[in-house]
Amino acid sequence: MLSTIFTFLRTSLVPSKRTLRLRLAPLHAYMGATLVLTLLITVLDFVVIRPDFFIPMWLFLHGFAIFFFYLLWVAIMALYVQLFTKVYSKNMWAYRQAWPYTVSMTFVPTILLVTLYHMNPSLISIGFIIGLGYITYPLTKVPQKKQRQASS
């Protein structure tokens, strides 16, 4: 199970045609990746923010909030993936395929987004643009259905 999660994470680091296969990933792979992302961002925020709050409670609440908002971000981007595949290839992916792909392709942009936000909150728009590009680029490699020509 851990090897599947690490393979999922490793494959999702670079947007390429190979990442399109992640849309068929098993549930534990993309949920494990989501947990890894949540823990990574929570630790990053803890180091940057340095809360003067009861630390275990802060870590739990912050981790829960990050997990919740990340899933909202993925849900919105999965709808974008469905729209893009419908417009680009005329064959819309089912949500059950768009979700794992979106989890894999938002992993790196989300870490980048949080890092840019901590550096300078005005850079967050650049993070969103990079995230959209990161998600969209492999989708342009989706094989197109060849249309039959009508015989005369």
C-alpha cells in the first residue's frame, strides 16, 4: 500500500503524458497522497507561523482545516478537468477519473501556492496560474478520437 502511494506521489511530481494514467489510481493512493500533503503543509505552516497556542491542538485543527480546504480545491479543479476534457477531446472524463488525476496534479502546485503565500501574499495569483498550467498541460496530451469521414 505504501509503495502505491509513493509511486502515485513520484509520478505526480512532473506533469507529463504518463500522469494521465493516475486517473485510474486506487483510492488508497490518492487519499494517502492527500494525507501526506496535509501533513507537509501543516508542518510548513507550523514552522512559519509559530503559534503561541496549545501546539497539539493547533496542529490538529490546522491539519483538519488544510485537509478540508484542499479537498474543496481538488473538487473545483476536478470540475475544471471535466470541462477541459469535454471541450478539448469531446469525451468528458467521469468524475471518478477526474478526481484522482486532479489530486495528483494539484499536489506540487498546492505546496508552491502555500510557499508563495508565506513569502508574499500578493504572489498567490501566480500560484493559481501555475496550478492551472500544471493541471492543463497533461490534458493536452489526451489522445483525440479520430472522426470518421463520411463516404461519398
